Amino acid sequence: MTEGYDCINDYIGKETYSYNAWGQLVNYNNDVGETASYTYYSDGLRASKTIGDNTTKYYYDGDNVINETLNNNNYATNVMGVNGYVSRRQNGTTGYLFKDAHGDVLSIYTSTSNKAADYTYDAWGEIRTKNESSSFENNPLRYYGQYYDYESDMTYLRARYYDSSIKRFITEDPAKDGSNWYAYCGNNPVMMFDPSGLAIYVPENRNEIQEYLKLLTRDEIYIDSSGYVQISKYNLNANEKSVGTELIYRLISDKVNTCTIKIGDSNGATPSNIDFASKSGVGSNVEVTFKSDYLKQDVVPVLAENGEIINERQAVQIALGHELVHALRTMNGNRKRNQTGSYLYYDNGYKVRQEELDTIGIDHIRQDGTYANASEWYFTENSLRAEQGFCKRIRH
């Protein structure tokens, strides 16, 4: 079969690939007649793999495989650490993973002196050398510590499959990030990695960012080894931080676009595609930056309890929350365009963008003369301020 992509942009290489309506790989046939089939859970994670008469089923903790069965019998168990998988038990033998800074599994030891497997890779994950003992034959934990499928010579990255031989994913990026939706890590695998296939995320300052996110939500959250925010426990007390909790939940739950959060020298939310960001139902990936130093935060006008307008330095979590509201609007395709001379309105004599007025939650008169009532919007900076006990912001 000739290499290329089908009518829904899924890869059809020299082997045969079949996809379901959601673009997930369901059947694979190589050029020597070997076949494999795959099923998926409702959240998109792979549920099983069948090769011939053998079916492997996968069981997860979050998005990490912790147990596998082979033909309904226990087969393998993985143990997670702070930086991904740390050990694997298969065929009755426990092996401890030794990885490089990129997370690639270089070797597996069953004791301090007994090496059970070793691997080397090129920058794109193509295996250069491989040595495995019988106990760890076809070990799947390989490049970047992710699941390698020996039958197809591809790496399963949750949302998509990566083929290191062609340095591409076999299906397009559902987030449609960048100009090449099949590219792996923006064609820079040394500096970045793509553990889900949905977005490129370079993790940094995780602990500090996590603490500020925790100030916004009542749920218990953490950042996993791949750099993604996860919810470990839901708090059902609806009277506590309801806006911030729902805001972060929706950002975490988005299955199409990705919000990347970084500490920076300014507060901002930058969409990767402004056209998609303002197209309802489409949306765009977005990068949020915020200043983590309170003393460097912006001073903004607020309405004090006595009715006076005062200038007050905004709390760091409020600044972050403001940008996360922008992010949610961007990911949903509800962001107002920021073109010069367009979508500009008046707020007490100050001419500002409607996107900012909507995000802060300030009543205003639209350009067409109609009244915009901020109380009709659930996710705003002022909603976050109210539940956090801060004064209402009245101007941008």
C-alpha cells in the first residue's frame, strides 16, 4: 500500500491501518500478514490489544497503566513514582527501570548486579540497540518511559500513536496545534516531549504553580509525572470556591485543546490560533503566563467596602485566575478578537477591549449600544474575587 493519509487525515502507510469514527486505531496489519486489534475506554484510553489468540487488557490509575491481564490472567504490574514508571513486574519477575534525563528507559535490573534488559535510542525514539532476557521479552516501557507496541513498532501516547521511523504521529493532532498536525514535539524531540499526543508541554516550576492552583479550587489536585494537572479527590461542598473549582475542572477536562501554564514576567493568555480562539465550538490551545511574585503584581482599581474606589495590588491567584478565564474562553472558541479598532468599548471613560471587560466581569455598553450585564457570566475575575473575599475590580 502506498504511504499517505486517508480522507479523514489518518495515516495509511505500507502496512494497513483501520480507524473508528473517532480516529482511533482499531486494526493494524503489517506487510507479512501479522494483525492486531485495539479497543478503547470511553475516555479515549486504550482498553485492550489483541494479537492472534492473545488479548491484553489495560487498567489505569489516572492515565498510567498500573496492571495488565493476558487472556484474563494477571500478567504485569507497573509501579509509578514521581517521574513516571519506576518498576515493572512481568512473568513473575520484578525489574527496576533506569532512565536518562529525557525519561527513556535505558536498562532494567532485577537486582543490583543482574541486568534484564538494555536499550539505546536516537533522538526521535528509534531503537538502535536492544537486549532483553526472557523474563522481560517485549517489555513495553521504552522511549520516554511510554508504551511501545512491538507488533507495529510504534509508541502509544494515549491520544495517538507515534511512529519513530517516520518521526510522526499516524493521526493528526486533535488540538490542531501548529502548522503540521502530525509532527512530534514540534520537530524538536531533544527539548520537548509529547506524552499524550494532544499538546506539547514543557513542565517547569510545577510545585509553585500547583500551590497557586490549589488556592483557586476546593478539589484536591496534583501535577502528574508528565506535567498534567489531575484531580485526586473531588470536594462536594458546593458553597466553597464554586467558580474556581468549576473553572479548573473544565480546563482539566477539555479533550480537544490544551492550556499550558508557566511563570513569566507578565500576566497573559496567548492563543496558538486567534481565529480558532474566536470560533465557537472550535477553540485553540493557549499558553498562560503569570507573575508569581506578589510585589510585582499589577495594582488595580477596586471598590472598597465603604464604597470608595481604591488602588490595590492583586493577589497572585487572582491574577492567575483572570488568565485562566481567558484560557477557558479561548479553548471554547468564545474569545473576543483583539484587532485594533475592533471590539472596543467604554468603561467609565476608559476605552478597553471587550474581551477584558467580559473576563473581569464589568458591566458595559457594547459598540452597538446594547447593555452587557456582567452578572450573566459565571466565569469572571470578579466572581473569583467574591468567593476569595477580595474587593470587586471596577476597571481594567
